[in-house]
Amino acid sequence: MPKPHADIAERRWTNDTGEYRWQRRVRFVNSCARCISYHGVIHKGDIPLPQLHANCACVDIPLPPGAESTGYPEVEDIWRDLPAEQKRAAVGKNFARLVDKGVLDFDDALVRAGSRGNSYRVKTLTEALADKNIKAGDAARYLDKGAATRLQNAQETARKIVEREAPKLARLAREISQYDESLIRQILEERVAPRFLDGVLNATISVEDAWVAEFGPEVAKRIIDGSLTVEQARAAAQGAVGR
């Protein structure tokens, strides 16, 4: 799939490569989340990209050598002025249902994407809820059974991945774009003492060292090897204080 050109943030680019290029334009008429993520993307090729799905309304504008790309408004500006029914088409019925219930807002849907933050994509429902610190169970009551189950499974899967990769993610949180930072914070808040949280997020202390400082090296070792959970370690520590 094509990648955003480095100069796409300016929405204008002169093709000085000596090769043919194309720039994808999204019509924003019943456009899906996948299509919106390619708005303005410049790509190589002698022919346009294929349509991404049935009834896709996107078009590719030819950019022969020496041509200048069309200047497009930022997706954020277009999104702001889109009718509600077009936003519903982009986010999907379950996201839209939570908007109707006041749990989410259409303004929660967009996020900058790409290594330079020069394009946009529509968040998944799981991402949007994590950004608002809304648990799956709190949102599930507004969804049908199948959607609620998928949402809870997705959040639980994301939670397990972040838990497993917490030491690595904490060190790389500023660089890793596929994990939402608010979800990382939400997971770490449950597993790292408050006095160490900012240090872990800023990578000035590791998760393992935070556990050593809170529980001691022996208990921390058991947490790391999986034979003890943080919750069990805290419960044991509280029990020892109470005796």
C-alpha cells in the first residue's frame, strides 16, 4: 500500500522525480475509515491505484513529471464540516451508536497518523474509548450483544499485549504509534505505584525497577517471571502491614 509523501503536510508538491506519480483524492461521500486514511497520499505507478473496496468513490489525480499536486484542505477541516450522516458512514454503526448515547463524540474520531503526523485516520472504537478512559463494559450496554463481545475481546487483547510488552513499551512510548499512549498510561496506572508512573512513561525508570522499589527484588522477580501478579503482591504487602 502507498505511504504518505514527506511533503504531503503542505498539500502541494511539485513532481521533480522524473517519474509518474498519482495523488489520491477522497470524495467524502459515504467514505469509509480506510479510504480517509489515504486522502492526499502521493504514490508511484504508471496506472492509478485500484479501488480499495466495492463502490469506492476515491479518485487518483495524475501527476506527470513537472506537475504540481492539487492543494487539498486538511482532513480535519473537511471532517469538521461534514454532515453527520457522512461521519456515521466513516466511523461505523457502533461508534455512531455511542455518539447517539453521548458516550463519544464525532470529534473523538480522527487522529493524526504517519511518522510525520502528516495524514489522518479514523480511530477504531477501542482506541476512541481508551482515549476517553471508558472501559468496554461501560460502553457495551449500548451495543448489541455481538458488538459488545467483540469490543470487550478487543480491549482485553490490547490490555494483554500492553501488559506483556509493558517494559518495552514504556521505554518506547513516544516512538510507538500503533499503541495509544492513553491506553499505556491506563494499564501502567494499575501496575506501577503513582510515584513511579511519570518516570516509567518518560523512560527514566523501567517497570522492573519500579517493582523492585515498591516490592523488593524477590517479589519483583516473581512478577517478572509471571508467578505472581501485581495485584497479589499488593494484597500480600497490605496484609503484612495489617498484621
